[in-house]
Amino acid sequence: TLLCLLFVFGGAAIFASVEKWDYLEAVYFCIVMLTTVGYGDPSPATKAGKALSCVFGFWGIGLIGSAVGIVGAAMAEALHILSGEHEQKNGTK
């Protein structure tokens, strides 16, 4: 959601500065890292970048996982309501 986008684009700005990457390459790195694809192209070369990627990955993967869980739960609830199971369970049909 919005927090995830801020995390990715803010992290990309930091990585671009620390690793001297162009911004688009840093966005690509952040998305690949947080989706746990991990192509390895690019990867941090500096000690600061490596330390930052550990912290960024730890917090970011949790953040992305939470967002996916929230969206998934909302979709499941919507399908549950649309299927009519909600009404049958509550005896309102």
C-alpha cells in the first residue's frame, strides 16, 4: 500500500546515494530484493550498502508480507460475502 511504496522509493533514494547507482537501478534493486527474487544484478558493493540492505530487507520483506496478507484477507472476505456464504451462516437469507 502507500507505506510500501514510500519504503521502496525512499529506500531506492538511499541506495542510489550510498551505492552511487542511478535512481531507476536502485528502484529495481529494492523491488527485486523485497519480492525475494534476488537476481543479484545489481548488488551492494560498499560495506554501508551491504549493512543497509540487511536492515532494508529485514523490515521491507515483513512490510510487504503484511500488506499482501491484508489485501488477501480483504479479497477473501469480499469473495465470502459475494458467494452468499455470509448470509447462509448468519441465517439472514
